[in-house]
Amino acid sequence: MYEDRREDLVNVLKTRGITDENVLRAFLKVERHLFVPDIIKAHAYSDVALPIGQEQTISQPYTVAFMTQALELKGRSKILEIGTGSGFQAAILVEMGMKVYSIERNYEFHQKTQKLYDNLGIRAALIYGDGTIGWQESAPYDRIIVTAGGPEVPKRLLKQLAVGGKMVIPVGDRNIQTMQIITKISDDEFSIKEAPNFKFVPLIGKEGWKSE
Ligand code: SAH
């Protein structure tokens, strides 16, 4: 079901500059309509963010593709995601063969996505908690992806990133953020590339915004 719609979406992603074949292949496979509420399924393959309840959104496909491409994935990497939400971004990473840990602060979303993953047979470690402090138990991570926008880069996430690893994170005010693509060169050296004009829901927590 919806195969043609996924092909159309992949063509849109290509015209917008997504070239990583493995990313595009994952978008042909992962059924986005299963990750959105029933009443908006018809829009699942449009390149727009969609509401998933409680003022949260499943990110725009282009944004998911852009961030995934920016991670420059090769082989099987250990990835930490902050902001599980609908589980779509993590499902793309799992489809690409990654070992995924994903943290969600909203218990309802955490539970709902765990159930969906159980039903679909998607294997990832879903964790309930504040992702701004990371998940020390399984650190270091080859890649970290933050799918909510914070005022700054949480220091503990930089610590939990492996040397040679990459982190993608939107940073800015509550309305607009710049995507920071960070490479950890050594324990205290980082290089940063930036892409402007993204809009994410707020990253709320100890090293994020303090309230909704
Ligand atoms: N990656 C998700 C995007 C969901 S929107 C997807 O593919 O659908 C961002 C999510 O981040 C929301 O579910 C929100 O509850 C969560 N979030 C915000 N602050 C967080 C924090 N400190 N730790 C973990 N999750 C957080």
C-alpha cells in the first residue's frame, strides 16, 4: 500500500538535494502512514510536518532525510536519538541497519511507539527519560541526532559522542533554529557546520528549555 506515494516522495526529496542512496532507499521502505494518526494518513507522503498530538509533530520528511544524510552513515553505527516522538526517524535509521537508542520524555509517546515497534517488528532500544542528559549506560555513540530544538548543545551529549563521531542538532530560539552538524575531533575539539532555518518543537529538560 502507498508504494507509489513513497516513490513520489523520494523524487521530491531528490529535487530538494538528498543524494544519499541509502537514505532514499529507507524512505521507499518505511511506511510513514503507520506513524501518523489515522485521520491524517492521506497526508503521510506529503513533504510536511504533521501533528501527532500534544502539540508535537512528526518532522517533515525533508528534515528527517537532511539530518540522516548529514550523519554520513557507513556500515553499522551505534546511534542515540533524542525525541522518539512517532518513531519515524528512528525507524529510518533501523531500516538503514543502525543500532538505535532513542529517548523520549513524554511517557505516552514512549509507550505508544514501543507498541508500534513491537507490532511492526522494529528493533530499537526505546528509553523513557530526559534526553538532554543522554544515556550514559550505552555511551559512547558513533552518532547523536536531536529531533527537538534547544537553546544550546547539551554538554553531556558532546561527552557521550565518540571521538570521530558526529552529532546533528537544531539550536536557536523557540521559533527558529540553525542545524549544527558537529564532528568530534578529540575529547575537547569539535568542528561545526551550520544550516539555517529549521523549526522544531522545543527540547525540554535539564540542558534544554526549562518549560513547555
Ligand atoms: N523524531 C521524532 C520527532 C518528534 S518531535 C519523529 O520522528 O516523530 C520531538 C519529540 O521530542 C517530542 O516527542 C518531544 O516530546 C520530545 N522531547 C522534547 N524534549 C525532550 C527531551 N529532553 N528528551 C527526550 N525527548 C524530548
